[in-house]
Amino acid sequence: MIAELGLAALWLAAALAALQLVAGAFAQRDGTTELAGLARPAAIIQGVLAAFSFLMLLILFAQTDLSVKLVAMNSHSAKPMIFKLSGAFGNHEGSMLLWITVMALAGALIAAAERRLPERTMMATLAAQAFVGLGFYAFLLFSSNPFERLPQPAMEGMGLNPLLQDIGLVFHPPTLYVGYVGLSVAFSFAVGALLTRQVTPDFARAMRPWVLGAWIFLTLGITAGSYWAYYELGWGGWWFWDPVENASLMPWLAATALLHSASVLAARDALRAWTIMLGVVAFSMSMVGTFLVRSGILTSVHAFAVDPERGTFILVLLSIYIGGALLLFALRAGTVSEGERFSVTSREAALVFNNVMLSAILGIVLLGTLYPLLTEAFDVRVSVGPPYFNPVGAIFVVPMLMVMAVGPLLRWRQDNIVRIRLPMLIAGGAALAVLLLVTVTTNIGILPLLGLALSAGLGIASFMPLRGRKLRLLPLATWGMVIAHFGIAVALFGMASESAFSEETLAAVEVGDQAEIGPWQVVLSEVRPTAGPNWTALEGRLLVSYKGGTSKEIDPQSRNFWAPPQETTESALVTRWNGQLYAVIGREAGDGRWQLRLWWKPFVTMIWYGGILIALGGVLALIGRLFADLKRRAVKLRGAERRGLSVRNVEPRDAGA
């Protein structure tokens, strides 16, 4: 009965999405019709129904209801409860239901709370959101039903991929989905503004919190996914340029450019067409990622290899959404006015330059991701990895970081570069000093060398906007910018250090033998069997000491799962302020020896600390923007009360927004 309730709620939500689309469309003809007034209530109730449907799926997985096909294929009675629940979205159908649930809830929040836009633009936005949602509802109901019953209940479930049975993967997919859905909301705002020709600062202010929220969640999702791959896969790396990793990176790059462009439009009424185009591109990249992960075109640890019919369905949706939006942009771009102009030496110009660089990096990643798929269609297999992505991307990353250090110091509209020569000299001097010091003392590659130098310069420059200002009076949005830019410097320092100074060794040792890696001494004291709720393992007991200091015990494992049968590697980590020791135990090498793979990675944790700082900066900026909007709204209301106007009269109108 629970499955039937979930399916019924999904059908009703789809019907309300259709009603929301029709009501929003009628509002474009005559905003006073009763049908137009149904758009907001339809969006709110739709969000409730979609959330109820996903809750029913969670209950089915919690109960391990093996009469439901999805549960039987992705769960097992012996799994811990946390992984039973994560199994609800650790598969194709469940992840798509989570996607549409978050999207419906976002639409409900827009309908309930957004009052800054003209009503026609708001209705057009809700109609666009419903149009996007209908495609995903159709996909679930006709191609990927998560509530499908089996003719006979299964005796036992097949279980979830053991690599996904990790606490990191409990948080990684939902954060990414929230980010993707936030970009779909930005897309809907862009389409609504184009339809009504209302590309204004009010439009940018309404869209910006959604873009910022999506960017925060994408940052957290990518950071969590990177750390999961680092410690779970046992390869010792934090980024592999895997196509599925790229599928999450591409929307983040587009969202970063869109966030800055929307901020310029909101604050200075410039970059109107650029903001609209980036809104379309950002959602396009999330759809491309969805196609790559769920079409079966890729084979990856975290791709859902499904039948081609579903991939075709997603490809059709992608073509309709993106092709339609680009066509609309082509038809309406001429009606989008240029906006305010600005000087080459201004903050707007710096943001435009970096947006161009981000767009170029996005193009590089997209080409490197799709090219092997294209050649494979002609029976030619090629591999595109770090030798392409790293040096080609650096061509655009290096100037982008240099401008990022300078841009926040510039004034809006027009400035004189001489005014900021002192902070530029300080930041540039720090970068040059690090460059010379590292060159003299070590022998590393050019890219890590540039990374270390730029991280020093950017780290200092990120705090320069605070110079000469009263810190307690600074807006939260300014603090957010400072912390986010400093987070980029911290992450860059970690990436460069890991690339330049990592050490690796593979040893075959008997119990009692010692191996060395960098400043660490590692002794294999014991190999013992152990067991978990749905796995058995051989666990190595390692005694590790840093430069001959106090020993610490760590326990890497080689696990064997039985549902489904698969062998995995569980690494063991020792974290210090200056890096991590990374240890993996392998198979028995013969004559009583065991394989040990050890890494010493100086400052590698800075990569993920930097990611957290970037997201924290986004959170502070989001809170600051929301408070500023509330304050602006309160000022308008007080002014309206003094003039004897109603609250409704304060809302922006089509003619004067």
C-alpha cells in the first residue's frame, strides 16, 4: 500500500505541474483570470505531494520491502539502516525522484515567498519551472517508475554497490542534487524574464539567492565527493578527471560565472544578456551531467548504467529544454537592453574577464569529457586525463586567479589602477617571494610551482578589501567574498603541495617488519580477520610514528562484501597539520609477506578545508543578501505606509520594474 500511495502522489504532483504550466501561460495573456491565480497554490501543493512520494520511498527502503523492484535491486536486509536509507537515492530511479522532489519544493518556496518580481514575470517563471518538472515527471512515470512491484517478492535483496556504502555517499548525492535543482530555478527565472522582457536588477535580486544556494551545495557536493574518492577507492588521489566528476564540475564553473554576473546586474544594472545566457548554460551543464551519468553511455563507479531507452528520453528532454531556451534567447536577445556601461579598469570589467576565463575552462572540460565518447562511436578508444586537463586549463586558470586578486580592490564603474598599487605590490611580492624560494630549495614542475606562488598572492589579496575599513560594520556579503576567495587560495595551496611533494612506496613486509615513507616509520604488527554487518575483512594493524615519535595504531582493511559480492579497499589515514599518511593493505604476497601501499601527502587536507571555506563564504554572502533584501523590503513598506499605499502597491509592476 505504501508503494501505491507514493505512486499516486507522484501522479497527482505531475497533474498539478500541468495545471501550474497552463495557469502560468494564461497569466501571460490576461493576468486577471481565475485560472492564472491557481499557479501559486498548484506549485505549493505539488511540492507537498512530491515530498510525500519521496517519503514513501524512504519508508519502503527502511522496511526492506522486497516486493518493490527498486528495493530488491538496491537493498539488503543485512545492511545498516543508514545505508538502507541512502540506497533510496543511490540508484537511478530514486535519484531522479529526489531530483524532482527538491525541484517541486523549490517551486513551492518560490510561489509562497517570492514577491519582488512583476506578477507576469513571476507567473512566467512558475510556468517555466512546471515545464521543466513535467519532463522529469514523465520520465519517472513512464520510463523509470520507482514504485514498480515485482510479480513475486524477492527472497533477498541484491544490495547496494559496496563502494557506495559509505557515510560520505550519504551526503554527496543530495547536496549535488540540490545544487542542480537550484540551477533549474535560475533557468526558470531567466526564461520568465525573457518571456516578459523584464531583465532588470529586480530579476537579478530574485534569482541571485537561488544561484548562490545552488553554488554552495555544488561546492559542498564536489568537496565531499572528492574526499570520498580519495579515502574510499584506495588510489590515493583526490581528483581523477573522471567523466562523472567532470559532470559535477561543469555546472559549478557555469554557476560561478552566473553568480558574479547576476551580482553585477543586481548592483549596477549591467551584463543583462550575459546573465540570461549564463542562466541557460548553467542548467544546460546540469542536464548534460544528468545525461552522462544516467544514460548508460559511461561506465563509472558512480554512474548509473541503465538501458539506452532511458538515455534517449533524457537526451530528448535536454534537447527540448536547452534548444527551446536558446531559441527563445535568439528571438528575444534583441529586446534585452545593454544596461549600464563601465570602464575597462573597474570591478565589472574584472568580473567579465573572469567570467570569460571560467567559460573557457568550462569549454575545455566539456571537450575533454565528450571527445572520448565521440571517438568511441567510431571504434577509436582514447583516454583524456591530466596531461590534457591540467596544462590546457592552466592557460586560463592562471590569469583568472591574478585578476581575482585585483578585482575586489577596484571600484564599480571606473577606477584608476594607481589607487591600488600598494596592495597589488604586497600580493605580487608575496607570490614572487614564494616562487623564488621554492625554485631555489626544491625541484618541482612548473604547474605546482605556479600554484604555490599564486596561492600565496591570492591568500594575501583576498583580505585586502578589509584594509582601512571598520570590520564590525562590514556587510556579511563582503565577509563572504573574502572568505570564499581565501578558500580558493587554501585549496590551491593544497592541490599544488599534493602534486609537488607527495611520496609513494609499495612494500612487501612480514609481520614485525618496518617500512618508511617520508618522515614516517610504519610497522606491520598483525594481520587479523574481522567482520561487519554485511562484510568480512582482513585487517592490518599498523604502528606508525612520525620522525621516531610516539607510535599510533591504524587499521587498513581489505573487505569482502556478500550482497553484492565485491572486494573493496578501506584505507587508513593519519592526519597532521602538515599533511596525511595514507595506508592501504593488499593481498598476501607469498612467503608470509603482505603488500603495503603507503603515501605521504603534505598539506593535502588544505584541498578540502579550502572547499569548506569557499562554501562558508557562500553561506555568509547568502545570509547577508537575504538580510539586505528584507531590509530593502521593510524600507519600501515604511515608505508606502507614510504615503498611505497598500502593500500590494509596493510590489514592482511590469512598466516600472
